[in-house]
Amino acid sequence: MHRVEEEIRRSRFITTLAPAPDEPAAHDFVAAIRSEFPDATHHCWAFVAGPPGSTRRVGMSDDGEPQGTAGRPMLNVLLHAGIGEVAAVVTRFYGGVKLGKGGLGRAYAGGVREALATLPRSERVSRVALRIRVAYGANDPLRRLLEALEAKVVNDEFGTEVVVDVAVPEANVEELVRRLADLTSGLGEISPLPAPRPRGDGD
């Protein structure tokens, strides 16, 4: 989780962000924040449980604030933040001074914007599982090639030839195929990694 806090005209706004790989995870996160601050006036929330900017799996709630003053502004910030699979809860402790609809919208959107500005981010890399077969003489150059293309070695075997199972960034697969052919004069083999065989009752 990542959290920022701000006081606006005596109201305390606590913005908390967390990963939301799917909708149940987002709702579980909202429930956890409610439990953490049971005496808060409002727990307004929004989430994008999908790729950056996608509206297929989103949700929001004003949680008792005037309609459209909290959940929608929060969701708009998340949708334009360039990140996905994220949920935000803004917890408000009312301080006795009304902010008006415009003030509320700015407060809730601003909390999410401030939290996102300091949120540590990591890029999700889509990888393809491949099996590579080469002669022993190509092993060292192959290792250098895999390192250059950011491929992760999952398993390797040394028999009559070298067999290496790798997870390669999807964007680098074409280059791997091309450079492996150059490296081995077309003798290296590359194929999709076989899926694990389901275990049966007799296994």
C-alpha cells in the first residue's frame, strides 16, 4: 500500500493506493480500509482492475458524499495516470466546514493525484516460454544472447546437446529467433515450451 494525507479546511483526507489485479481484490482492499478507519465519515473509492486507461473493469463510489463529487473525479485521475491494476480509497474525517461540490471534487481528485505522484512503479513485462536446443559449441554465445535480450533461464539440461528453457520478453522473441539462427547457422532449434502434463490419479 501507498498512502498520503492532507488537511483541507479542517477535514482530514487520507488517500491509500493498492494493487488491484481484479475486482475482488479491489473490493477486499476497500473493506480493509473501512476496518482500519471505522470511525471515518466517508470512504470514497475507485479502481481500474485492468490495463492502463481501460474502462472494462472499473468501479467507483461516493460513499455518501454528493453524487459525482468523489468516485468519478478519483476514477478520472486513475484512468489518465498511465498505470493499471490500481485501487484508491480516500478516507475523510469531516472537520465541520463544508467544501461544496467543486471543493470536494478537487479534494478527492487531488488526493489521488498526489498519491500517484509518489507511488513506486514497476513495469509488467509479458514473457513467452520457449525451449532452445543448441550444440555445446554455441552454449556460451547463447548465454550472452539471452542476457542481452533480458531472457530469464528457467531450466537447462546438458546431454547430447544443450537444452535451455527460457522466459523471453514478448517484444524480444522475433530478435531471439533471428539472432539464434545467425549464431548457429540455422542449426539451433527454438520452440514453444511444452505445457506441464496434468497429473493423473495414478501419478
